[in-house]
Amino acid sequence: MHVITKSLFLTVIICCVSTPALSQDKEIWRRHLYDAKDFMEMGIYGTAEEFYDKALKEAELFGLEDPRYALTLNDYAYFHKVQGHYKQAVSLYEKAVYVWDQAEGDFNPADAIVTLRNFAALHRVQNKLSEAERIYKKAVKYAKKFLDKHHPDLAVCLYELSEVYAAMYRHHKAKQLCLQALEILEEEYGDQGLSLVPCLDILASIYEAQEWFRDAAPIRKRSLGILGKNFNPEHQMVAPAVTNLGRNYYNQCELSEAEVYFQLSLTIREKAFGTDDPALAAAMLDMSDLYLAKGEFSRAEPFCQRALNILLSQEKLKMESKSGTIIIDEYLGSDRPKVASLMNNLGVIRFHQERHAEADSLLQLALALRKHILGNQHSGTAESQRNLAQLYTVLGRYEEAEEFLLSAADIFEFNHGSRHMSVSKVQFDLAELYLKQARYKEAEALYKRSLSIREVSFSGDHLKVVEVLEALAKLYRTTEQLSRGEEYSTLAREMRERLESSP
């Protein structure tokens, strides 16, 4: 949010020649805007809105091309944005941008750039990426026109635009812009400046989106190091960087390292917010993901249950359970994706506990939520389809399982390309399904495609590679190709032995 400081108001007053009446109008406008902000921070939105209306009426008296009118529109738009009133926010931001385009007299270009960034971020939240791109590009153009080419505000526009390109899977363009931004920030603040952290985090995310986890790890460590120098190691500001490094290790399947950072993040958040705050839900979701990956389902379950209890008590959500069926009547709030993921994880736990009816209900619910929240083509939706397919494969519902797996494969490949690890996982599951159906040629082809992706992704010995080698050995033994079965069995055994003997 653009915050109008006292120093800014003093600058406005000094720079403008005005009559005593206009000077009084400025004071009234400023007071209304401060009151609106104060009531908003207290959560008294009705009163805050009244003062924003008053401030806007006062600002109109300065003229519809006056910067103070644009500043008021920006703040009022943010007020609606934080409440999820996106339609009203969009209308106000559009007016503010128009005012900045027409602004006359002395004004601070940085204020106009803030409005553009806020407007673009609103579109980003709504996943309207083309609109976000358009407005961020305008902010970049504005910054280049009015500010120095090495100005930090230009860097912020560049790395925020790069985040949009990353969301559009235009990773090369995203990386270019982010590196440009980082160069500007390093020149301004040095290589340990706190202002580098958001840019470093986005750059690491761009690498991780392409599964370049080893390249991202040093960037994650650098970000954590900078925060550690500026804050106490257990300060809540450090927690996100701790989490990000844990997720990096998790995605490299280095689960012991990931556990250390996930547990530290949870501890920091508990100390900062208490044990029942919604801010803990993301950390608990990470812990449940971790223990699911380790196959420790009894340890994953309490984190799922605890996080769900916190979130469901905080939001307008009604649940009832009848014969293993969970019905959500209403759910509002930004935590819906976490609820869907926790439902998904709990469904996977029930699957491994052989409580199949409950697993089916939970996984169906997670899929429905993800489709509604994220869309049909999101990777989270594909993950839920894959989990349901695994359940249906065990239950002998092969046709439904195949349909879900083929859909998941298409989504993952569209979002991440044909060589992504998520594609390999679906190919493996589909091969397992075909093996059960005695569709051996199709299973063999899928196992080999899955193996080739994993060999490149992990570039060496890894348990995920062993998994496919052992599956191929089983396939060849089943089809009485004993020599080939022995060959792959030996490869799997030797790799497993190397992994177990390595420090």
C-alpha cells in the first residue's frame, strides 16, 4: 500500500502556492486519509470506508488531475483489495492510473509507479497474467522515463514483472529481467543489502520452476544469510527463507535436510504467533508433505489434522462427516488452496491406512476444491487426479484410473514440459496400471521414459532411479525375459548399495 507520510505532506504544502482556504482543505484531506488508514488497520472497515469517501471528496477539490487525487484513489483501491472487493479496487486503480497519466505540476514519479505496481499485483492475485504483464510493463516504462536507469524502483518493477513471466512459464524472459534487477540492487545496496532478498527469492523460484534445484540452493542460502545478518535467527522475518530452503531440499529428495528447516520454520512461527494462528498452517502442510514423502503416515496425520482445525475454525467453513463423506457448504478466504492441499494429504494418508472410502471422499473433495480455486489446468489439480488414480488402481477401477492419469500427464506436460519430474511420476503410475492389466509393451515404454527423465533430473545415483529400475526388473521377470530382468535387478541393487554406503 502507498503510505502517505508526514514528510510527503510537508513537501506538498511547501511546493504548492495556495490560499489559506486551500491550505485548510489540505489539512482536512490529510486528516481524513490518516483516520481511514488507522481504522483500516484496526479492522473497523465501515468507519474506514466513511473516511476514505470523505478524503476522496476533499481530494476532488484539488482538481481531477492533481496527484493528491491519484494518491487517494490508490489508497482507497488498496482498502478494497485487502477485503477481496476486486471489482471496486480495479475501478479505483484505473482512475488513479488515468490521473497519473494526466497529472500536472510537480509530483513524485515514484508515487505513480507504486499505483501501477499495486494495480498489476491485483491482477496477479486474480491470475489475470496478461493484464498484470501489461501494467507492469507500463510501470517499467514509467520508471525508465522519470528515474535513473539504476534506480531501485526500476529494479522492483523488473523483478515483479519477472515473477509474472515465471507464472506464464516464460522462464528465460523471467530470468533475464530478474538478473537485471539484481544487478541494479547490488550496485545500490551491495551484495548483502536487505533489499536484495525479494529479488533473490524470485530468481530462486524461477530456477526451481525448471527443476534446477541445485542452482537455486545457493541463492536460497544467500537470501537466508542476508536475513540472518539483519534479524535475530529466530525472528519471524527469517521464517519464509528457512521454509524456502527446506522446500528446496525437499524437491531434491534430501528429506533429512528438509526436515531440519521445516521444523525450524514451524518453531519460529509458533514462538511469533502462538500455537493456533493461521500463519502456522503452511508450515504444518510442509511437515505433512515431508512425512508423506518419507512414508511416515502416522507422523504426517497430526500435522494435517492440526492445520485443518486451525483453518476451519478461523474461516466461514461448515463441515459435516457422514459415512466418510465430508461436505463443505461455504469457504471464504485466501487459505482455500492450503485447505485443498491438506485434504489431499489426509486422503493419501487414509489410502495408505487402507481406509479407502474415506480416502475417496477426501481426494474427491480436494480435486473439486482445486478445480474451483486453481482451475482445470493447474498442476495442483493434476496432483489430485494422480492421487485418485493411485487409489482406483488399487481398487481395480482401472478405466477411471487411466482417465485421471492421462489427464494429469497432459496438464503436467503443458505446464512444465515433457522432461519434468511430475511427468515422470505420472508415467510411472500409468506403467504400473498397465502392468496390472498385462499391457506389457505399453508399460515397458512408459517405465523407460520415466527412467530417462529421472536419470537426467538427479544426474547420478538416487532412490527415485532405483524405483524404476526395480519396476523394470519386475516387468521383465513377469514376461519371462529373465536375463533382462536380472540385468535391471543388478543395476538397482548396486545403486541402492552405493546409496546406503555413501556418507
